[in-house]
Amino acid sequence: MATRTIGLEQARKQLPQLAESAHSGMGSLLTKHGKPYAAIVGPELLLKSRRKQSFLALRGTGKGLWGKSPAQKIADLREEWTK
């Protein structure tokens, strides 16, 4: 997707044109005091980034979080609540 950079104040004045450009496939990066602030992009890009991920994609992300014995760690946590 092609992108152009435009100041926030100028973008405010040109919002309808920027929205039309985004719909046509040309996004706009809005800047405030020369720093990236926001973006106007077409819906296909936004929806593409929100696609659903399988729960299995998270497998292994907590490896080592529970120490050497996850069962013991859970038992310790349960015991903590009974005190």
C-alpha cells in the first residue's frame, strides 16, 4: 500500500480526500510536530490485521513461566489461598 505523509492540521482540512484515497489503496501517515501520530488506511488493511488467530498459536508462549514443575507451582498457589 502506498503511503503519503501529511501534517495533522492539513489532514483535518482534507479529511474527505484522504478517506477517498485510503479507500482507493493509498494510506496517509498523519504527523504532529513532525512525529508520526496516526494513520488513515483502507478497511482491507485494518481488517487483515485483525484476522483471527488460532488458540494453538499461543502454545509454548508461557514456557518456563511456572518453573521446573508446573504441578508443584499450582499446588503452592492453591495452598497460599487456604492459609
